[in-house]
Amino acid sequence: MTLYSCCLILLLFTWNTAAYGPNQRAQKKGDIILGGLFPIHFGVAAKDQDLKSRPESVECIRYNFRGFRWLQAMIFAIEEINSSPTLLPNMTLGYRIFDTCNTVSKALEATLSFVAQNKIDSLNLDEFCNCSEHIPSTIAVVGATGSGISTAVANLLGLFYIPQVSYASSSRLLSNKNQFKSFLRTIPNDEHQATAMADIIEYFRWNWVGTIAADDDYGRPGIEKFREEAEERDICIDFSELISQYSDEEEIQQVVEVIQNSTARVIVVFSSGPDLEPLIKEIVRRNITGKIWLASEAWASSSLIAMPEFFRVIGSTIGFALKAGQIPGFREFLQKVHPKKSTNNGFAKEFWEETFNCYLPDGSKNSPASTSFHKGHEEGLGAGNGTAAFRPPCTGDENITSVETPYMDYTHLRISYNVYLAVYSIAHALQDIYTCTPGKGLFTNGSCADIKKVEAWQVLKHLRHLNFTNNMGEQVDFDEFGDLVGNYSIINWHLSPEDGSVVFEEVGHYNVYAKKGERLFINENKILWSGFSKEVPFSNCSRDCLPGTRKGIIEGEPTCCFECVDCPDGEYSDETDASACDKCPEDYWSNENHTSCIPKQIEFLSWTEPFGIALTLFAVLGIFLTSFVLGVFTKFRNTPIVKATNRELSYLLLFSLLCCFSSSLFFIGEPQNWTCRLRQPAFGISFVLCISCILVKTNRVLLVFEAKIPTSLHRKWWGLNLQFLLVFLCTFVQIVICVIWLYTAPPSSYRNHELEDEIIFITCHEGSLMALGFLIGYTCLLAAICFFFAFKSRKLPENFNEAKFITFSMLIFFIVWISFIPAYASTYGKFVSAVEVIAILAASFGLLACIFFNKVYIILFKPSRNTIEEVRCSTAAHAFKVAARATLRRSNVSRKRSNSLGGSTGSTPSSSISSKSNHEDPFPLPASAERQRQQQRGCKQKVSFGSGTVTLSLSFEEPQKNAMANRNAKRRNSLEAQNSDDSLMRHRALLPLQ
């Protein structure tokens, strides 16, 4: 059974070796063998296998110069290690390198060769087989290039724990150690690259892109990660397509139609060069320009795409490239390649033929290389320089430096350096095994592996714990996922002015070690869009929303397609494409364009505004007029008019009016807490004091003229003390209301933001509207009582008849304050204070004018009426009027009683009032007597009542002749009736004129 298995494996190995042949591998013996997988060709020829005969291995086409350079980097690293005295001394590394032809099938074909050899060694068949050409097991594999190929290879190698170190496979799926146990790589995974792509799009403020990905394990995971990053940044994807180098023409046409009809100008491509090439060729054929291509590292510097004839459609490409490394001596090594000298490199012959477009004479014209070229050229895919159907023979003396090919482009060694680093990683792992000290090893009980019998899984163990410093002084250690974290260079495709070739200008970098937001750096001055423009292209679904607007969602459209909506009042946006408008702080409001917030206008009834100045002037005028009246009353305090008006109460009344006018000034100016707490009590107490004085004054006069003959008790109670006591009691009630108000709910200054959006009204918050209502209500109650007494006293003597003026002043007071209530309730802001000031001034001016202006006019301009005789004349006239009305009432009663008894004619009242009932005086005085009477100080009054008129004349002399004057007056008027009213004596008893 064992022998059968041995034969089976040998057959497999023999078939695999025959399939590749000596010219299709690079091989060198050594103590330890490293495997290598490189894409020496871009693909395989399409061939229909009808299975009528034994299937043949597919043929590789389209030579890849860069792939051959990568292969050379592995050979250079191995030879450098073999010549090193410190690294693996006394040990020789060998290699077996195969061409994957950029396909999974060829890669697996090569991988089976590695696995088969390892299985033969594990079976220990030396006793059965005489293997003189025995090759040691492959303990590690460097490769492959594409992620899809590496995935297939890793699945196979992982079964045997053969370490695989890839130099170009960046798919994030390969970080899954549960599935890919033996896979490691010297290139960062695509997770960082996808994030970097999204950061670039965000940097240029693009939000409307298309995506294209290779339909393999490289493109699909990469573009999926990009979508996740784009979604986080509000970047919308217009279309998403999958491509492959094996896609038929119809599929390519459909993808091109989508690209051509899309409004997205930025296209993100996760693909390799061979997969993208058919699409780019069709785009070039249709001349679809104006697109910006964002390239992943797999094709950002691909020689298949970066061609001058493609530049007009892909000249705006921005791509990612791996960090370039330095390999000392590698340039010279590349120049030494020659088919005759590179005996261990079976790919050198084909390289020489492809480079110089010839064939080597020692080979057949129908050699695989020539056949490959002919077929590729006939299909339009040839990479050579010739145009003839057959190549001329090579001389062998050609100069490799005279031909420009990607092979000699060693200015930026990226993938080549990754290959170099992968070989050195394996070498350092072997060095750790070589220098391992028993008891400190990585295996059971600290044991070490035997370097002469080392197995692949032991190398894998040391690779996972690898830590060394490379030739550039950087630490190299694989993380738990087998990855190396590295940085990216950002390149922009330029057209060289010298030879018209495509050059890759480094315009920035991406540092994965930096914190988020600081990883990306781009020098925009170096970027050329479409090969010549410096202006950043626009790739947004909608135009940018300017500051002062925000993005509004359009129903049924992606979030990147929006309409610009103006920010509402009170909100602003100071940036472009704001998702939402920000609210202004409480004391600020948005400007006209809604791009910033400006302080709100502060409003209150100011001293400096015209309205405030006018009110202040009126208040000062009121204070001045009141002071003037007070001065007049003080100067003429001993005149009859002043005495008759109860001068002490008048002084107090004028003082209260001064307080009323002054209290209005507290309502002007910026409200402070102390002014708010002072103004309403000052206004309320001042008005109550004023109205209390008027009330006591009116009530006293009324009682004087309606009371009987007063006694000493009346004089005592109706003196000044009682009057001031009543004023104090009325005012004290208002004071109590104010104290309770200030204690329970004191008014305070208040900044009102709610009345108008753009204005802050500084007003007084009254604390309690109920308390304000009580204050004004009590004032109006006193005014109503005062109005009642004043109305009742409206027929008093003219000099004492303040009642009609008080009545009018109270009417003004009521009109003002009744109008004040709706005005106060309907206004806001500073006008509330203005309304109250106007009400205070109007009521104060009404009281001042109605009560005092008439008296001041008499005192200043009619001094003849400011005499005792004038006052007493009015008083006497009122007394006689009252007496006559009483006599007439009794006469009417007697007449009615007589008529009811006997119909006799009633006699006249028992009084000696001479009356003339609508007739002339029967006893006219002589002219001389009339002149003498006019020369005397006196007055003549007519008292009308009923149907008659009584004319009475009173004269007054010096005070010492009062008794005689009274007797003459009584004699002249025949007033001797003892039963008549004695109201005259009553009134004289209380007059304040003596």
C-alpha cells in the first residue's frame, strides 16, 4: 500500500514537473528550499478543450516585465543571504519559482509541486527509490500576487502548515487565521486602503461616486469595506459594478454604459491591472473623458493601464502605492541578467526575447516563447516592440539598459521590496531556529527545531514570533493576523514632457499609525487633474449649500442628493453643506444671511430716545408747574383764596403731586431690580396721598355747608389733626399693600426674549399682577369716593366750589386709568412702561390743572377777587339761598294745609324778605344813594328759586364795624324773622377767614 502511494505521488510530481518543463521555472538547489509564485505572464490563452484527446496545459500569454523583476528580487535576496557571514552561516538557501500566469489554475498547479515534494519527503522513500536528483522539501513559499490567487494557494498550503508569505495580496479576508492558518504578508491589508480612499473623497468634499471592483477575493472585500467607510462619511454610491479579465464583451459594454450615463465623476476601482484592462480599452474607444479614477494599489502603477494612449481618459488618476524601499545593489543585479549567464533562471530566455523582440538562435522558432508572442500579437495583446509576424534572431550582445521596460523601472521599489522583505523574514525565522538555545525554544518544554531537519510548520511557528530590523532600520514583526502594518504613498498620474510616458508623482501619504483625522496628507499644488488642470473637479449629486442654508432631503433620492433650504430665523450655518442649522445663543439672533449670530437689539424706554426724552420733559414740566403753584401758595398763604382752600391740605396735595410726577421718572431708563421694586409703590402711594387729600378736603367743605351750628366738639374733631389723620390712614392702607407685595413677590428686572425674535425687551416683571391690581384698584376706589363727595358738593359757593373742578379732575382720572387697563394689556416691551408713564402724567396734570390753575389765575391775575368780601359774599349768598328755599318750602306746606282746611288764602311766611315777583323794585334808590352804595365794599346777589327772584345786597366795612354793618344789612333787607334758618350764623362759625 505504501509503495502504491509512493508511485501515485511520484506520478503526480512527474506530471507536474513535465507540465512546466525546464524553461518554465527558476530553480536552484540548496540546504533549504524556498518556493516562489510570480506572475511572469498576465494571463492564459483561451482554448476550447473538447476532450477528444488528452487535455494540454493552457498556455500563458502577455509577458509581465514587472513580474520578472519581482522574481529577480527573490533571487537577489536569496543570493545575498547565502553570501552573508552572519545570516544562516554554513547554510545554503535554494529556490523553486513558478509562473502563476495570474490565474488560480496555474498557481495551484505550481503549489501542488510544493506539496507533492513535501509529501514524498514525509514518506521517507529513500529505501525504496534511488532519487539521485532528490530536491529537499519546500519549507516556505513567497507569493502569490493577486488576493484571489493567494486565497486558493493558502487553502492548499494551510492543509500542510507550509508558511506562505505574500508580497502583494492585500485582501482583508486573508487576515482570517481560522481559515488561512499559514498565511502571512509583507503588505498592509485593504482595510486601511479602503479607509484611506474614503478619507481622500471626504478631503476633496466629494459625495457622489461610482465603484468598480474585480470579481474576486481582492475586489469584493475591498469595495465592501469602502462602502462601509463611505456610509459613515455620508458619501453616496451612484453605481457599483463587478469586472473580470474574463468578462465577455457584452458585460464590458454594459459597465461602460453605466459609467457614461452616470453623473458621478469620481470612480473608485478595487481591481488588478489585468482585470481592469478590458474596461479601460472600451472607455478609451468611446473617448469617455472627465472622470476621476481613484486606484487601489493593485493597479495604481500597473504597466497595463499606465500607458500614454490611455492617458486622455485616465489622466486624473489618484492612486495608492506601497511605501518604497531601498535594495542596495539591486540595480546592478537587474542589469546582469542574460540567458547564458542565468542558467538557474528558466524565465531569462523568454525575458530576453520579449525585451528585444527577437528569438535566441539556439531555440526553436516554434518555442513556447515565440508561439506565445505570435498568438498574443495576433490577438492584439502582445507586449513586444515588433510589428512583424516573426521575430529576428537575437545576437546575445544586446544592451539591457538601452531598452525602456517596466523591468528596469527601479526608481520606486515597492512590490520588489516586499518580495525582498518576505525572503528576509523567512531567513530570520530560520536564523532563530539556527541560534535557538535548548530550553528557550518555542516548542514543547522549550525545545528547539533541528535546522538540518527543519519542517515547514516549525518555520511557521517562528514566523509568527518574528521580530527583526530590516535594512532600512525598521522593525518587522507580524501581528496576530499575520499582517505588517505599513503606510501608503499617494500618487498622481502625470505625462512626462520628455518622452510622453506616464510618471507617478507622489502628492501625499497616508500614515496608518497617526490618530484619526491626521492620517491623510495631500499636497494639492502637485496634483494635475486631467493632466493639466489645478481646479478640483466637482463630483457631488447636488451643488454645495452655501453658508446660511442647510441640506434638505429629497424624497426618493439618496441622502447626497438634496436641496438647499434657508435656515429659519434664529438659526445659522457658517459652513458649506451643513446638515442642520445651529440655533443662536439666547441673547443672539441670526443675521440677514443666516451665516452668523449677532447680538439681539436691547430695547427699553431709554432716556436718550425721542419718546423717552419727551416723557421726561413732560414729567419735568409737571414738577416745575407743581413747584410753581406751591411757591405761589406759599407766597400768598395769608390771602383769602389760599385760606379758603385749606392751605395745609393744599400744601400736602401739592407735595403728593410732586411725588406723582417724580414717580414717572422711575419708569424711564434701563430697568434694574431696585427701580422695578420702587416705581410701582412710589406711583401708588403718591396717588393715594394725593386723592386722600382731595377726599378729606371735599368731605370737610361738604360737612361745613350742610352741618348745623357747630359746637366746640365739632371744631375739635374737624380740625387739622383729624384731617391729617384721615389722610394718613388712607395712605397707610396703600403702604401696607406695597409692603406685602414687596415681601411676597417683589418685582425684578426681566429680559424678555419671547415677544420679538430679534429684540430683547428689558422690562420689569411685576411679581404679582394681583398685587398691582390691588394697588391700582384701591387708588380707583378712593377716587370714586372722592368723585361722589365732589359731585354732591357741586352747588357750594363759587369761591368754595372746588367740587366741580374736583369732579372734572376725577372724571379725567377715571378716563385715564380705565383707558390704561386695555392699553397696558395690549402693549408689550418698552411701551408698557410708556403707557403707565403717560397715564401717570395725564392724571397728575389733570389734578393739578383742575384744582389749582383757577386759583393761581385769580391770585396772580385777578387780585380783586382774592378778598374777604368776595369770599363772604359768596358764602352769604349761599346761606340766603338755603334759607329762602327752606322758607318757600314751609310756605308751600302752609298753603296746602290752609287750602285743605277752608280754601282761605295762605299768608306769606313770617319773614321780612322783600321780594319782587318778576316786577321792578317799587322803591328805587336815588342816584346819589346808588353811587354811595357802589362806593362801599359789598356785593349784590340774585337768588332765584321757584317762580321768584330775591335780590340781596351785602356790604362790608372794617372788622371793628362788623356789628353795625350787620344791623344795617338786616334793616335794609327787613330780615327779622326769628323762625327762619340760622344757616348764616352756622357757616360763619366755621369759616377760616377770621
